[in-house]
Amino acid sequence: MESNGRNTEHARPIVGLMTGSFHTDYSRTIAQSISDALGREKIELVLFQGLDAARFLNAECSVDDGFDSHYYSLFEYSKFLDLDALVISFGTISAIKDPVSLESFVSRLPKVPIILLEDETRLPNSTFITIDNYIGMKSCVEHLILDHHYSNILFLAGPKGIHDAEMRKQAYLDTMRAHGLEVKPDMIVHGNFTDHVEPELETLLSAYPKPDAIVCANDEMAECAYRVLRSRGLQPGKDVGVTGFDDNSAAAYMDPPLTSVRQNCEKVADEVVRLVNCYLRGEHPEPVYLPAELVLRNSCGCDAEMENAVIRKQKKAQLDRRKIKQLMNENMICSLMLRNLLKENITVHDFFHNLAAVLASFGTEKSLIALLPEPMDVSKCDKLFLPDELRVHMLMNEGDIKTFSRREAPLLRAFEPGDYSHDPDPNNTPKAVFPLFYGNIHYGVFIASVKQADLIFYYSVSLEIGTGLRYLYMALAEQEARKALEEKNQILDFSATHDLLTGLLNRAGVMNKVYNFVRSEAEGTRFVAIMADIDHLKQINDTFGHSGGDRSIESAAKILNCVLPEHSPIGRAGGDEFFALFKCDKTHDEEWFKAAIKNTCAEFNAESELPFYVELSVGCAVFDRETASDIPTHIKTADVDLYKAKKLRRPSVVKE
């Protein structure tokens, strides 16, 4: 077996199963059958089963084509997981609009053995399981011709280019011609394998308003045929025969019960297990062809099973009521879920912590959320678009919950066995993979241990998580914008109240602080108002340029700050002038300050390499709190004292 780096001798094998939309009965049935079969063999299952919303909703509304990218990304997430083999139901996957080729699809997946369903492949390291679509459809059409003597038989085919759909159409064509019945081009239309094919059926019945029968390429499209026929006043099984293919779980409960060609999903699942074990032993197994069986019921015109059909229909109605009630409850849970995720000033860590708590309340035991380095707009990407790195933001494993911020999030690389795969589940619960997105924006992946019956609920949960991520990123962007605005306002506020050269308060800023400082002190407190002036700043500018002048201003500010008692208001009044204030007490008075300034300037100049002296002339005025309202007068008094001091400065500050 081609290895992907995983040590299968010391761990249970892990198989990835990829199928189409889980809203189709066949995809659900085949996935459940394979899950059960692998579980009996103690083989872990990772389920990649999405919702093709573009196909699911196309009968009701238009959906952006970008959803196809989300749909395909689901399967590409397999490159981040530690798989031993892949089982791919490519016919159901590629039934969506603008499908990719099998070769292109496989090219981005892990290089492990592949078991293809419903199709034939000659890809390296692969094999396939397929039923005999041709014989199955041939027996159905022959039954209509030979047993019911129908001749005007229309055909609702599957998507073009899909192997099983093409084989079923070819069987219809060959069987009709073998019995001498003409098939005109407009007797065939192509649907999408869902029960939303009303436009195609309307086209068919507009050309042939009352055919003998309509042969449908699968059961889901036959359900739609029932609705369209009844809308035209025609009763399926009486006025027009209807047949399907797959014999899904609803076929026997339809009104009338649907004649169909049965695919034995349990047999397919058994063969999947056998082929997986062959690959694990290093063998290269041969392809498998399985027979199909025609199951006759009332929709084709037969009288089979009428009595049992009533009982089955009653049981189905009861089951449907229980499912509807459960679905209503689950939808309400999903609707309320988002309320618990987002809080004001949310962080990435808080978001995933809240999410983990919500998932735990659902009974989720094992889950992982990993995000792309940055959200991606899929409308600008190819269908296979994922980068090769993810960041793990949440990891839950049976009560052990870990959440990570953007900076802390561990890295998960493509095609490298990671440390974040969970231990084997003792209940054989498969892990399901869900893409996380909102609109065209793709965020990452949600992986959780999910029972098949809960798959639709967890898909709804994943959509709510995608919505939550949308608002999380919006909240983070808003926080960043708010932070930037606050920083800008702080800069503007600082510029309005501070001197940018020295970092001191400017004239307006220091006066505001002085008044607040004085008011905060008790009655009887005395203060010293200070005016300081740099000696011979003009000489410094003229001799050493304005850069020298700036150096002297910066140095003077540091000297004043060094001398003043802590928390004393100080500011640059303008030019070479400074204003300050401090509390006057036994150790700090005007004489102390003048002496301290003189000594500090001397110490600075002794160590400074500047080609000039930095010296300050200072003037002081002492006042008490009771006269604080007349601070401008005290400043003038200090200014007069300053000019007296300036007469004592040295003649030149240029160093010899």
C-alpha cells in the first residue's frame, strides 16, 4: 500500500468517505451502510458529506455560484487528515453545476488508495465498486414494454457526464429501440438527481402531455414526477406509470409505492470493507461489479403490495412526525446558539471558549476547528483553492477543551500527519467534516464526531459557526478600527496639550494641570511658581544651528524634570522658557530649587560632550493655596525674579 506516513501497526486504520449532498436519500443510505460496516471492523471513518445548496435551492431561488467552491473545499480538507484510504462516491459529488474531472478532483487529495463507487476508474492505486446500471435499467424498461404494453415512454435522465447516469440512459435507448419503439430527442430531459426538477419535467410533459410512463434515473427525481403529474391532474400509477432507480428508503412509502431498481447498499459496504483490508495488507484488489434488482410496486401499474403499502405508509407518517419535531427543536437550538458566541469586545480566544461550551452542551465529545491564515473570497478562487496551512483554534476531546488565540494557534500542514487527530472513538462514531463559510467568504473547517442521524443538525451548527465567524471578524475589525481611532485621538490630544520636542506639557496643558494640582491640595499648602529660561539660546542657534538649539532645549527639560519633586507640573511655555510648580515645604523651597538647578546644570555640563553649556536662569514666587486663583500674578512675580537672575549668567555658553 502506498503510505501517507501513518503507522497503522499501532493505531486503528482511518478511512475517508466522500459522498454528495446528504439531503439525497442515496448518499445518506450508502454513508450509513459503509459507516456501520467499517465500525464492525473497528476501522475509523471520517465522513466528507456536504450540502449542495445551489442544486438544492435552484427550484426556489438563485444561489451564488460561489457555493460550489465551498462544496468542493469540503473534500480538499482531507489533505490535512491522517487517512489510510479514501472511498469516493464521485457520481454523487460531481452531479453539481460545473463539475470538475475525476483526475482534477483526486489531484488535491492525499496520496492514499482510492475505492471509487458508481464509476469506473483506471487511476493509479485505485479500484472501483459499481452495480450493473445497464442491466438494472434495461429490466425496468422491458417490464413497462412487455408486461404493461407501454410504448410512449419518456425518460428523465441524470446529469450529463456522470457514469451511472449515462449507463442508465443508454439502457433506456437500447431497450426502446430493441423493441421497435422510436425515441425522439425531446423524449429525454436531464435532471440533477434531486427532487427539484420541476422545470425539466414541465418541459417533458409540455411536449408529451399524457405519456404511458416516465422512467426516472433515480428515486428522488421520481418524487418530483409525482408532484408535477398531480399538478396536471394525472395520477401516478393509474394515468401515467412512474419508475425510479436506487430503491431508496422512501420508495416503499410513496403514494403509490414506487417501482424501482434496487442497489444493495449493504453489499456495497461489505465490499468496501473487504477492499480496504486488501489495501491495508498491501494487496491491489480487482474491481467489483454487483447486480441490480427490479422491485415491482404500484407506480408502474402493477397491483403488488397494496395491502402492506398502507401499513408502511402509516408507520412512515409516524416516523416523519417524530423527525419533524426533532428538526424543529434542533433548528431552535441553532437559532439561539449564536447569542452565546458573541460578546462585547470579543476576542478569538473567548469566541472559541464560548463555542466549545455550546458544543459540549450538545453532547459533542470530540471536535476540532481550524481556520485559514486569512478568510478567503471564493468568488475569486478556483474550485480547489485551499492553502496548505491551517491554524487550530479549538480542540475538544472528551471534556479536555483547548482554545487558542491567533498568535498561539498551532499550525496544521497539508499532507503531513498532524498531532491533532483524535483517539479512536470507543463507540465507532464517525467524524464528519464541515466547511465554515458565510456568503462567499471561506474561513476554515469544523470536524466533529457525529452520528449519521445528527448530520443535518451539525451541518446547521456549522452554518451558525460560519455566521459567528463572520461577526467575529467584523468585531475584530471594528476593535482594530476603534483602537486606531483611539490612538489617533490620543496623538491629537497629546499634540494639543504637549510640546512635541521635549514631551512636556505646552502652555495650555501645564496651566490646566497647575490649577488641578493646586485644587487637590489642602488649605494652608504653600507653592513655588517657577519661570526658567535657557541662557544664551540665540547664541547656541547662531553658532551651532537650530539642531544645537533643540539639543539645549531637550537637555534643559531633562534637568528641570530631574530636580523637581515627583508629580510637579512642568511645561514649556514657549521658545526657551519653562514654567513649573511644586509644593513648598521644609526641604523644598525656592532657595533649594535655585541651588539644585545650578548644581544639576554643572554636573550635566561636566559630563556632556556638547560644544556648549546648558544652563538655566530661574525665577521663583511663593504663594499659598488661598491666593491660588491669582496664579497669573504669581507667574509675573516669578518672571521678574527670572530677569534678575539672567543678569548673573555667564557672558558666553560656548565651550573653549
